Amino acid sequence: MAGERMAAEVAEQPAVFDSLVAGRGGLADVASLIATRKPRFALLAARGSSDHAALYAKYLIEVLLQLPAGLVSPSTTTLYGAHPDFTDVLYLSVSQSGGSPDLVAATEAARAQGALTVAVTNTPASPLSDAAELSVDIGAGEELAVAATKTYTATLLSLYLLVDAIRGGSAAAVRDIGELASTALAEPVEDAVERFRDIERVLTTGRGYSSATAAEAALKLAETSYLAARAYSGADLLHGPVAAVDSHTGVVAVTSRGHGGAAMRDVVQTVRERGASVLAVGSAARDTPADLRIAIPETAEEVAPILEILPLQRLALAVSLARGVDPDNPRGLHKVTRTV
């Protein structure tokens, strides 16, 4: 059946979360070594969905650890041969497959230049894990659907657990994350499917931690339903792209409780005034001036992206099927993309 694999893997996520939280002690050695090394700042290397997870980690590191963090371009090493001094730098390479040649090469180069390299992957016996000094297994199990679902959220949760352990936390904010995920996955998406199935242009937007959710939602809608989907920070959207918003545009606004969600109210109001159909998703959705709302359970703001994306995965799956597309076999895509 079309979408069968994606649907099954979406449904597995609560159990994956419970397993990760229960086994978080396995991160202790990695977290302890990072804390002992006292890095000056952190850099994150990734592609695709993992790049969105890296964006989430950037916020975690800067806010919770108070360390500067940035996203690197592997091509500065692989295409241009740059070899910066990475002494006392924490270099996190995030890849579900651990097999992308450019990430492996960039990680090897960073390690040779003095970085503390950590591979975050769903494939412990991968070239990326071999290239890095330390590794974190996200433990999502085999993922067969081309569109990443459980590996994406397992990466988010693993990154949160790692950062929380580095700061000496107890993972209290995610203690019930599996149960909360089940609640989020039970939220109905049928009205949103009807609204979005015939739209060709979609903007997704969020602020702060939820910027990662907006980016991942756009990717899911593009790769499964072939929509022209683009993600913007709520702030960046108002700096120019909002001019392209009109009654033919669908907007997904990620609005969870916290600083990022509060900053989205004016953004949502502005795009609605331009005639766009707005779907609000998040723990603050009910308080958002949108046309449609999908509310999820409230959590600490830094944990919200793990739950926010769940109904959006279901939306992407259902819109794809409604448009006659098989999301398990999107045209021109393969499970592992090897870039150089």
C-alpha cells in the first residue's frame, strides 16, 4: 500500500522516545568528555533533515550551554580545500546514515585540525562514526521509508539528551516524552489535509527552536507531495518574502509556548491580512489567530520541536496520498544521498 512504510515509522516514534530516555545513561561518557574538554565553541555539519536537527542543536548549545555555535559547509573542505584551526572546537557531525562522503571527509579534516569530533548517527558501524573521535547512536532502528520521520525526531531527542547531560541535567523535561508524542500523533489533521491538498505553494515559518520544525515541515511537504514549499524564520519572512504571500499561499506557522511562539503572533496576523490560509501547529496553536489549528501538549520550549513535527509528518503523508503520490517512493529520491 502507498505510504505504508512511512505511516508505520511515524507510529513507532513514541516507543523510540521511551527507549532513548531509558537508555540516556549511555551518553554519560560522551557528555563528560565534552564537558571536561571545555570547548570554545561548537560547529555542526549535516545535510537534509539532519541539517534541520543541527539547527535545533545550535539553539540548544547557545541557549542551554551558553556556547557560540554555527552550521558549517562541508564543501569548504571537500570542494575548496580549506583547513581552519579547530583547536578546542566541538565538531558535531549529524547524519542518519553516516555514509555521506562529504560529511566523512569534513569530519576527518576537522579532527586532524584539532576538533573534538562527535558523530551523531543511526548507523553506529558507519564511515562517519569511524571518522569521529566519539559517537552517539540515536537508536531509531532501521528506517525504510525514503522520508525521514523517526530518525529525524530520534536525532532531536538524542541531541537534547546529550546537551542536557553536558550541563549536568537529569532529562526531567523529556521524562514523559513518549506519552506526549502519542497524544500529539492522535491530533486530527483531516481539515488541514482538505485545505492543503490543492495548494501548490506553501510557506512554513517559526521562530527560535521552532525554526527547525518549519524547515523540516517544508522538506517533508516538498519530498512527499511535490509542493513548492519554502521555510522562513518568522523574522526573515517579514523582511521581504511576505510580499509573495497571497490567497494562493498556504502557510504553516509553528507556534509553541515560549519566546519563539510569542514572537510569531504578528507574523501570523500579517500573512492572514494578505489572504493566506494559515495552519497553526504547536502548544500555543489555540491562541494563534489562524484559520486552522493543530494543538500539541505543552512542554519546555527547548523540547517542543520533538513534538511539533509529529502532526506535520502525518499531514505530509496524508496530503501526499490525497494528491495520488506514494510517499514511500518519491520520484528521483533514494534513502541515502551521497554528496561530495
